[in-house]
Amino acid sequence: MFENLINLFFPKACSGCNSFLLANENVICTVCRHEIPLTNHHKIGENEAVAKFYGRISIEFAAALFYFHKKGIVQEMIHKLKYKGHQEIGTVIGYWYAEELKTIAELQSVDFIIPVPLHKKRLKERGYNQVATFGKSLSESMNISYNDSVLIRNVYSKTQTKKNLLGRSEVVESIFSALHNDSLHNKHFMLIDDVITTGSTLEACGRELLKIPGAKLSIVCMAMTQ
């Protein structure tokens, strides 16, 4: 009753198009759910996410749920998640994708979900890691442990949005490190992030994880640029 009154005077808006949500809608309206461009990577063995990392790092599986287009629905959602504090967006996307990923054979052996880390200074500025709720929803739904202490970002750097591929490669080189304690040996890590662009940050993180003895690596992201 009280929640209905709040919604009456302060109606919730869709994270994709900003229209008012109906009573049976949550975070993303029905229209946006049907219009969001899906990659269907999980249905394609040699998909474009896998191809992105071919010859760069060894992976068991790679996929993203959405395509990321400039001025599109997905960009709007990621922007609100990353910069406006709308962490519920990550939660919804995590549960959404988990239902598709539960049946993927390559992911049955995953031991830990690992987010691409923020530097502690950036984390303090933003107050949260934008992929945390995404990862925790995947964790709960897929029954896989979420661990945000394995990877560490050692260098604080400005946003990489406008850097080209070479520039990004130079920036991310050796700025990450991974713990190497015995409990992490011979484990399969699912590395997660918001958007796959050049793949340089994910590659750098993946290289560090693969330095752990016996490590295997898969990559799952919310979106991928097209």
C-alpha cells in the first residue's frame, strides 16, 4: 500500500527510455526489453567475443548479453549504472543473463566470478564498482562464488573512453595484479566487466589471472560494442 502511494507520486522510470514503468515492470520497461539488441553469443560457439581474444589470451568461453550502440538503450543503461548510482540495473542484467548462461557447458566448472577492479581511489570517488551488482546476481543465480579480492588495480588512471587501441594497450599494461595463494590454484575464473570495447583491459586482467598455477579463464560482460 505504502509503496503504491510512493509510486503514485514518485513514479519509477525505465532505465533505458525514461518512460514511467508500469506496475508489473522492473527497472527496464517491456518495450525496451524487446528493443534491446541481443548478441546471442551464448548460442554461438565461435562468437565475436571469443574472436576478440583469439591469439591474445587463452579462454574457455566469452560472451556479452547486449550490443552497445552510441545513443542507444544499452548506452543509456550503462551510463546510469556507472555514473548515476543506479546499481539496480546491474542486478537486473545479472539475473537476466544468468538464465541464459546456466546451461553453458564451458561454464559448469567456474569456481569464482571476478570483477574487473577499480583502483581504490576511483572506488572511493564513485562509491561502488559498477559491475558488482551484475556479478553478485550472476553469483546468486548460478551458485558461483563472487570474489572481488583476487584482482587488484595498482595504478589510478583517467577514463580510457577516448583512447585508441594502442593508447589503451599502453595504459593497461601491468597495472593489474592477482593474488597467488594456494586456494586459487587450478581454478576456473569468470572475469566480468560492463562493456567489451577493444578488450585491452580484459586482456590485461586475464593475463594476470592466468599467471595463477592451473588457472582457466572465461569472460562474461553486459555488453559489447558493435
